[in-house]
Amino acid sequence: MDALLALHRRSRRTVVGLMSGTSLDGVDAALVQLDGSGPDLTMDPEAFVHIPYPTALRDLIRTNTDPASSSVQDVTRLDARLAETYAAAVDRVAAEADVDRGTVDLVGAHGQTVCHLPEPADCAGKDVRATLQLGNPSTLATRLGVPVVGNFRTADLALGGQGAPLVPYFDRVAFTAPDEARGLLNLGGIANLTVLPAGAAPDDVRAFDTGPANMVIDALATRLFDAPHDPDGRHADAGTPDHDLLADLLEGEYFRREPPKSTGRNDFGPDYVDRLLGAAQSRNLSPEDTMATATLLTAASVYQAYAQYVRPEQAIDELIVSGGGVHNDTLLRMLEEAFTPIPVRPTSDYGVAPDAKEALCFAVLAHEAVNGTPTNLPSVTGASARTPLGSLSVPGP
């Protein structure tokens, strides 16, 4: 108890943030020194590592994101197995920073989403919104001997929100500019866009998932080229997008849904890829043309979302991009062409490594949870009120 009180009283903390996203590629871990809260928060990143999932673990997670193939036994075991994986990631990033694990004050672990159901639906006579992230925070805290904050989405859902996206709080404290409006685009498995007016207050921020990013591209790379992703976008660059198919895809239900909204494998998982491949084959598209069309779908759906739901009220002066998609040269070129004359720049131009941003976000959210600072943004999620996000798990004595 004394250690927990000391953690609450401490302003400056050494925090590890952990993120494993819908692309199912592995775990990102960032170790960072954090001090203060809200707009006064200061951040000093010290190390970042990415640990790929072993093939067997990745396949088991993927199997259990599909309702047709998931099992309650597998999900229960994965909850413990992923906690062990996250513990190894904490040890790895601490070693990378050349610090002892005992000096880590706090861990923020998003967990691996296997099901996200933000729209209310009947459950035994009561409408509920629900989400499930695996990688048990209590198991992780006990394994590490370090307090862990997890379950970041559930409080917002309980207040009628989407429980996503969660990164906009980080975007606001790290990227708000006094004299220009900025768009922050994260290209993970899903693409999400945050809009920050100049000097943005919490109620000024808008953000939502625009649609797929790497999720569909990576799935097609696996099926068409027996590769986990499209290196540098080279397969897409060798093809020609089919604009008729693209137009059909952009008429999809999710793209026509107004924010607040969030998405994941339920909308853009294996069934979606099956339908896209079937449409491409009916048009006799080559694998490269199919990849080019899917890559352009990401860029075009981001711009379409901006044009429909953002620009009429708040045009942006620049688009700042993070996530694994920054390594896809073809995707970035398509984004630049779509947003011209708005410049498109990586977060590294502003001191934040594109691959580390989401892990840093969950370090910040954990730090703010201990501070008692509300970090959901009702203007983003549709929740009825602001609230701190995450639940704290503490190790035993």
C-alpha cells in the first residue's frame, strides 16, 4: 500500500507503454519518462522495441478473432499467454534503455483486441456495448512486480461511447499547435484520424476510424504473394488501381456511417478480404492491380472521410502520419496525391517515432490514470461524460 501511495504522489514516473494492434504483427513497447499532466505533461522517450508474435501465437489470435472459429478455452488461455508475452516485452525494452526493471514505476498495456462491439445490442434482455482485450493486467502486474493499467476502453463504453479511438488524448497533449490546425493520421491495422484545431481544447478535438489501413493490405499480401506485408508498397506500385472497383468499395456501409465511429476486424477482417478478392477476380485483376486497388482504398477512404466529415467545419493545414503504414512508400504517395496541397509529414519530424507513437500513448494514458485525469474525449467517442480510462492492477506484497 505504501508503494501504491508513493506512485500516486509521484509526479515524474518511468512508464512502459505496450501496444498490440489489429494487424497482429506483435507487441510494441516504449519506455518513457513522464512528468506532469494534461497540456503541461512532458515526455522523454528512452527506448522502443517491437517483438513479433511467433507464428503459432499469431495464428491462434487470428483464429479467435473470428466468431466462427473462436473457442472460450482458447480465449481464456490466450489471456494468460499474452500477459507472458507482454512481460517479455517490458524486460526487452528495459534492457534496450539500459535500466533495471525495478526502476519501472508503471506499465500501460492496451491488450490484444479480439472483439470490439461498440454499438448497443441485446444481451439477455439488456442492450450493452462491449469490448475484449486479452493479456490479463493482473497476471502481468504479478509477473513483473510492477503496477499495470489495462482495460482502457471499458469506462468510455460504460458511458455510451465507442471506446475508441483512444489516441486523440495523446495527440492533443503532444501535437496541438497554437497557430495551425493539424490532422494526425495513424496507419495501423485500422486508419484513424484526429483533427486538432489551433490551440485545441478537449471539446474541440474530433477523431474517428476512417477504415482499413494495413489490415486489408497485409491480408492480401499473405494470400496473393505469400508474404506478411507488401514491402515498401512495391507490389501495389507495380499495379494499376481499378477505379470502378474502388468506387464500389467506397460505397461500403462503414464509410457512409457518420462519426463518432470505430471499426476493426468485424468490418474489415477475413470476410471483407474474401469479398474484395472475389470482386477483383471477377474483373480479371492481376495480383498487383488488386494490391494497388486495396492500397488506394486506404488513402481514398481517409481523404473521403476528411472531405465529408471534417473539412466543412475545420480544414487542416498539415497531415502528420504515424504507424506501420509510414513504411509503405506507395501508400504515402497516394496520401500525398489525395491531400495536395496539404503537406503530409511523418511524426518523426515532430520528435515522435512513427512506430512508437501508440505504445507511447498507452504509457501516457496509464500515467494519467494514476493521476486521476480524464482521458476520454466525448467529442470523439460520443460518451456522455469525461472519465479517467483504465483500471489499475497491483502486484502482491
